[in-house]
Amino acid sequence: MTPTTVVLPLDVPGGALAGVAEAARSVEDAGLDGVTAAELTSDPMLQLTVAAGATSRIDLATNILVAFARSPMTLAVQARALQDYSRGRLVLGLGSQIRPHIERRFSMPWSSPAARMAEFVSAMRAIWAAWATGEPLDFRGDFYRHTLMTPMFTPPTLFPDPEVLVAGVGPRMTETAGAVADGLLVHPFTTERYVREVSVPALARGAERRTGSPTSQVVDSTFVVTGRTEDELVASTDAVRRQLAFYGSTPAYRPVLDLHGWGDLGDELNRLSRTRAADRWAAMGELVDDEVLQTFAVVAKPTDVAARLAGRGAGVVTRYSVNGVGVSSPELLLQIAADLKDVVG
């Protein structure tokens, strides 16, 4: 059985490239399995390229990179370059984002996100295959069409294609992850019950459509509420409450709340998010009560977090991406990750 792995987000303020090398080396030196970079204020492929040059062993994962902000060809080129430069260590975690961001932030088309994601991944794999085999590129889909490739634009293939994971909350996108990708990036806005009752069955249904029904990776990024002092615990609690409120205001994530009978909370969070009140984000966080917090997050002393995370993901999770939103310092986050590695590695 493949051991469960533990990875950490690159802790670089503001997503700057300065400091990435040092952050990545600290994770590798700690004996952990990888680093992740998210598409927030920077392009994660840039951050991971710097991390690749500073390390030799750890995985380099996007968690997540916004697929629909790009074309399959542009990402295939980037991923092939980073996969070969890192000597086969890239893990390409893709997400769809939500419609307002795709249309209004990236100015890109949005429609049928699960079907579009399935085609995006398939097109990218077809491009990689054409480069590796020399066969003509002939991908024709409903959303993407790639039918031209000449030697001048064909990069060498030095290492196998990177692992591709897809982020999903709803059953349709989760099925897509099982059908066309190598696994699922579990959104932080989820619960153990939702993962076991909704996500895992949907992932399995998707995998059944693939030849051989391969085992899918499941990557967990559960929120952590903890602290070494009372002040740290209060700050951690507030940070996670606000993040849960932010996610809970998104209609696409409502199925998680509905499963627990908290649909009305989602409605109120969404209403507040649309107001212009200066304190709306703080007010939204106050609506996340202790029951909701403890259902979505592991709330524990620092020494107990690793065991609680491992128990929550037992029998399902194959990779833990330790969530730092509620952790007060890089040192404490690194210690929690090391403890988790001892438990599950």
C-alpha cells in the first residue's frame, strides 16, 4: 500500500517569489512530502518553478490552479516544462473557480463546468500524448479544439506526464475527477460526513468509467483551529470562522450545508456578502457557531491536531495538505505537519 503523504502550502506573504526557495527547502529538510501553491495573488506555476530549483525530492503541487483561466495548450506547455525541470515532481491540481471570477476577473468563457473540466483534462492529455509519440494532434471537443502541432512547437518529453487532480465539491465535478483525473482535491469547505457520504461515492462512480477503474487520490485540506496560548486560539478561531463564512456564502457550496440541515445559514451568509456594510465579513463570521466550526474544522490542542486529522481521514485520505489558515506561525504549522507525518507516513 502506498504510504499516505503530507504536504504544506508555501508560506510566502503575498504570494511573492522572494522567499519561495527558503520555504520549500524548509519543508524538504523537515522530511515532509511536498509543497503546494495556490492561485491567489500569484501564478502557482511560477512559485513551484522556483521551488523546483531549490529542492530535489519533494512533490510540487498546485492547489489549486484555475483551469478555465487558461487553455489546455497553454497549461500543457507550462506543465511539461515544469515536470521535466523538476524531474517528474509536478502534481497538477486544477479547479474551476466560480462563474463570476471566470467571466469578470479572468474575462474567459463559462459554461457546463463539469463537462468543460472533463474536456480540459482530456485535451491536455491528448496534447502531451501527441508530443510524446509524434502522432498528429487531433482533439475535437465541444469546448476545446486542438488540431495543429508542428515540430517547431513540440517540446521534448523527458519524464512521464504529471499527476492531474481536480478540485470538486458537488457530485458532478467530483465524478469528473474520478473519470478523467488521478484524484480529488477536497475543498476545505467540507465535512467528514460529506466526504464519506457524497464525495467518495461520486468519485467511485466516475472512476468506474475509466479502464481498469483505477484507485483515485483523495487530498484533504481540513481547517485547523488551534493555539499554544489563549490569544493564539482566539485568533485561530476567528480566522477559521471568517473563512468558513466566506465559503459558505457561495451558492455552489450550499450542498455541504444542506446535508447538515444548515441551508438557511448559507442563505443568510450569501445575503450579507452582497451588502456594502464595512463590517460584513466579521458579522458573517459570527454566524458560524461552535457546532458548525467543529463540524468543518479540527479544533484541538497543537499536540492533538495530527491524531484528529488522521482519524477524520482514515480509510479515505491519501494525501494531507495541512491547512494553515488557523495556524499562528510557520513553525507551528511545520510541527503539526511533522506530527501528522509520524502518524500516517
